[in-house]
Amino acid sequence: MKTISKIALVSVAFTILSFAALEKASAASGKVNVSDIRGSTENGADDKLFKRGFMLVDGQDSGGESFKTYFNSRSNQCIRLEIMDNKVISVSPTQSPKCGKPGGAAKPAAATSGNVKVSDIVGSSENSADEKFYQRGFTLVDGKESGEDTFKTYYNSKTKQCVMVDILDNKVMSINPNPSTKCH
């Protein structure tokens, strides 16, 4: 019995040290570790990536597969998920123009689409932004908290605009197009 306990203890210690080393390597490179995203459900992957500072910048459906592109402006990482049957089957780095110039600073995503301008809402307080979106015909369709950030998704059914709003310290930091399925 003591041998089994020792083996279990060594296994647990090895696992903890492995995760610590992986986290340290990710921190040293400045890149966010996304290796655990493969195999996640689509919604689970969305949640994990938002918590790590990624924003959804593009999405496409092709037959039975869908593809999502995420960008993290802090680590300058652009990744593409391939999703089949609601499971992430691959995660790969990409150099999508939606993420900015390869190796350079990201270009801000366009904050206007259709007929309704929303770029002037950046910098507003959260309450003021909510009011402005409602006045412009948008409806709140989703909201998530991730660390200190709050992410809200608004949809305008007349213009078919779907945008994600990043709020930090009660201030709108960015507004990006969001091809979320919650907007359909």
C-alpha cells in the first residue's frame, strides 16, 4: 500500500511540475498557451480563449466544419480553430489579415458595418455604451466576464451587425465585429 501511495504522490508532483514548467515557458516566450483548446467543445474553447485575452475576429462555415480566428493583442497571437461536430479538432497559428500585419502590431478591427456607426462608443462608460447601443437598435445577446474584462455581444437585426464589446474598469476598450451564432 505504501508503494502505491508513493507512486501516486510522485505522479501528482510530476504533473504539477510539468504544468508549472509549461506555464513558465509560455510566460517566457510571451505567448499564451493554447495547447489545451484542442478537443474542447466550441463554447468551451470560446470561454477559455476569452479568459486568456483572445478576441474572435473572424468565423466561417464550410459544409459540416466551421473555422474561427482569434487574436490576442497582448501577445500578438493569431490562431485559427477548426471545429467539427461542436468539437475543436485543430488549433493552429495563422497570419490572417483580420489579426493585423504578420509580426507587427495588430490593426484595429473595423468598428462599423452596414449603416450604424459604433466606433464613437469606444471610450464610453459601460452604462453610457449600453444606452448608445440600445438607441441605435442593438440588443444585448450575450455577456461574459473574464478576469477584469467584461465582454458583451450586441446584435442589430435591421443591419445584421454583430459586435463584441470589451469593457475594462467600466470603460469600453474596443468594439469588434463578431460572427457569433448568438446573433442569428
